[in-house]
Amino acid sequence: MQVPFGRPIIEEAEKQAVMDVLNGPILVHGPRAKQFEADFAAYTGAPHAVSVSNCTAGMHLVYFHLGLGPGDEVIVPAQTHTATAHAVALTGATPVFVDAEPHTGNMDPALIEAAVTPRTKALAVVHFLGLPADMNAIMAVARRHNLFVVEDCALAIGAKVDGTHVGLLGDAGVFSFYPVKHMTTAEGGMVITRHGDLADALRLKRAFGVDRTAEERTIPGTYEVVCLGFNYRMNELAAAMGIEQIKRMPDFLAARDRNDAALRKALAPIRGIRLLDREAPGRTPSFYCLSVILDEELAPRRFELVEKLKANGVGTSVYYPKPVPHMQYYKERYGNRDDQFPVAASISYRSIALPVGPHLDEAAMLFIADRLTSCISEIR
Ligand SMILES: *Cc1c(COP(=O)(O)O)cnc(C)c1O
């Protein structure tokens, strides 16, 4: 058996939808991006959804719109993809990192307040591997300090807090449709928000700050540039895939839930590893992968174990190789140090991510657990 970490599920419907776009005249600025926005809004219960070219672009767009620049600070979890911090740094503002909770890998709400300064303008939350962060505690801090909250939902589509879809608890939520995420448009992203004025501004600024979209111009050339903006639009090919993929989300999530439960059960007897929490009160997770945290004895052999698993047919990944503030750029540019963020470090440097995606079934989960058991005993 071969168990890849991730494999997009692209079927006839997606292929046909993409061919329909290619057979027509409209590749950008068409009906499909609008349809996908409407479908995504319906799926998440969002009042507004704005499609973008990818999640990083979406987060950058939001911070750009806030007018952040040098001298401003944004609080960012240490345990995340570098994109969460880059989106802040690209504006010239400084990402100020906060360590993780040991049992979930999410930002520790108890540490946020100490990171707030008079320069703090916003707070980024990441729902790590699909388990929502403690939004009630985080939003209480954000409200006390009047911080704009951006939820990086790249690994959390389908996740909810007290019945509300992630991305709608803060001010803006940004999703990724990169190939190994829960659903894909090859490259793509979506911003959802409760604020209509924010959605309007993002639509303007994702397309050059031009006041009328191409289809709104009855006479070519009759438009005005009212502000600075990017080209961060989603094209019609990606949107056509998104329309088909989002229909599959209920099945995708059910398969992920089944696989995660089966894999956890099968991993339980293995000595020398621990797992992050599967759930928390009031929070509905959206299982992205199952992260196995190696004990002190096994941790130094992590990459050996990864190679052994690969040789035995088990594809793995690492979420993420280091806390972002330990990455070279963030140490050199902002003076972060390796002895900071010990909890994120204890997860990042010791974990191996196992797949639970809908391309796999429960037999594959038993296979993964079996191979992990034998590979660990070989290196012990
Ligand atoms: C994948 C990922 C991103 C980046 O998404 P893109 O669509 O590739 O820009 C951002 N944040 C997190 C947490 C991710 O896992």
C-alpha cells in the first residue's frame, strides 16, 4: 500500500467545469468567481465573501486596507505557516509573536495581553490543523484593546465555534485552496467577513483600485482609479473548480472525521508519542491532519523516522518545521531568538503530520499506525 500525505480529489465535474470555461470567452471577471463567492458565503453562513488569488494575498489585502505600516504591530501566533507573518511584514508593520498552548498548538490566549503595546493594531489568529482557537478568550482581549482580528482559516474550512463558522468570529477570515488543503482550486483564496464596507473595499483593492469592474463598463475606458490596489483576483478556471469542490465539502469533512477517529484509536497503544487534543468545548474541528509529537528520545530521530515511513509507503508532512520567529528571516529582521516560544518549539521540532484526507480510508489509517509502530521499534 502507498499512502500519500495529500492528493486533490478532482473528478469529472471539475474537469468539465474547467473545460466549459476554456470553451468560452471569459477567463477573468466572469460569472464563476461571483457564483463561487455566493456558494462559499452560503456554505460558511458569511454575509460577504470576496474571492482572491490565494490566502496569503487575501491576508495581505486585509492588512493593506487597514493602512498598516512601519511602527505598527500585529500579534501573530508563533506556531503557523510563514504566510501568516509575511502578510503582516509585507506592509512594513512588525509581527509580534505569541507562543502556543501545549495541548492544541493554538495561540495561548493567556499570553496575548503581555504582547499588546500602544502600537498594536491587529491580531492574527490561526486555527491550527483545523481545531478552532479559543476565540471567546481571544476576542475578549481583542475587544479590550480595540484590535482588528484576522482569522487565518487556511486549515480550518468547516470548523465552527459555538455554531459559527471560523472566519466570522473576528473581523475577517481568510481561506486557502492550495492543492493539499481541504478543498482546492489549484491556487486560490477567499476572505469572508461580517462587515459590508470591508468587503466592498477589498473588492476594490483586489483589482487595482478601479471603481468599475470590466463587466460594469458599458463603454470601454470609462473608469476611475480611486485608490491603490493589487491584482489579487481569482480567475474563472479556479472559480469553476471551487464551485464543484465546495459541493464535496460535507463528504470531505465526514471522511476526515472518520479517518482522524480511526487513526487516533490505532495510535493509542504506541509508546513515545503524544497527540494534540481532538476537540474542545463548543468547538467543532475540521480535521486537517493528525500531528504526532515525539518524546525526547525519539525527537532527534524525526527525519530518520520520516524517511523510514516513506520507504514503508507512508507519506508524511511537517506542520511546521520551526516556529515562524525561529526562521532565519524573522530572527535577522526582528531579533527573535531560538530560546523564545518554547511551546511552539516543542511542537514544531518534534512533530510528524500524518494524513487523514478523503483520499484515504480507514484501512489506510490502520496501515499508517502499523507502519509507525514498526518504524519506531526499528529506530529505538
Ligand atoms: C497554506 C497556508 C497558508 C498559505 O495559503 P496560500 O493559499 O498558499 O497562500 C497560510 N496560512 C496557513 C496556516 C496555511 O497552512
